[in-house]
Amino acid sequence: MDKRSLEMDMQPSEMDMQPSEMDMQALEMDMQPSEMDMQPSEMDMQASEMDMQASEMDMQPSEMDMQALEMGKRSSEMDMQPSEMDMQPSEMDMQALEMDMQASEMDKQPSEMDMQS
């Protein structure tokens, strides 16, 4: 009887061995989530790549701003042209002044005619 009880005492120790194996499996399972944790970092890499693309896209609007600046320069050059056109009316004003001078000279003539009479 004592031998049997001793053998039975041996068995629980074998059973005690099994939980440690289960702990090993649990450890392996703990390892797997860490591998899965690695994947999100890859997703983070994709996001950073997307950020890079977005920054590249941000560069494009600045190029568009450059084009707008060039167009702004062109429009400012066009603004310069009307000032040249503004020069022409002043020439026309000069002609009008000359015509006014002629008219005033003509006004003098009648007074001379009045003198004759």
C-alpha cells in the first residue's frame, strides 16, 4: 500500500510537469502577438510613405504658386502696358491744347477786324 501511495505521489509530479509545458505554449503564444505587433509597424511605414507622398503633393502646390507668381508677373507686365496707353491721351491733350491755342488766335482776329471797322 505504501508503494502504491508512493507511485501515486509520483504521478502528481508528472502532472506538475505538464503545466510547465502549457506555460511554454502560453509563452509561444505570447511570442506570436509580439510578431503581430511588428506588422502594425509595417503599417506605420506605409502611413509614413503616404505622408511622404502627401509632402510631395504639398510640393506641387508650391510649384503651382510659382506658376501663379509667374502669371502675376505677366499681369504686372500687362499693367505696365496700360501706362504706355495712358501716355497717348496726354499727347492727345497736347493736340487739344494746340487747337485751343489756334482758337484763341482766331478769337484775336475778330478783335483786329473790329479794330478795322
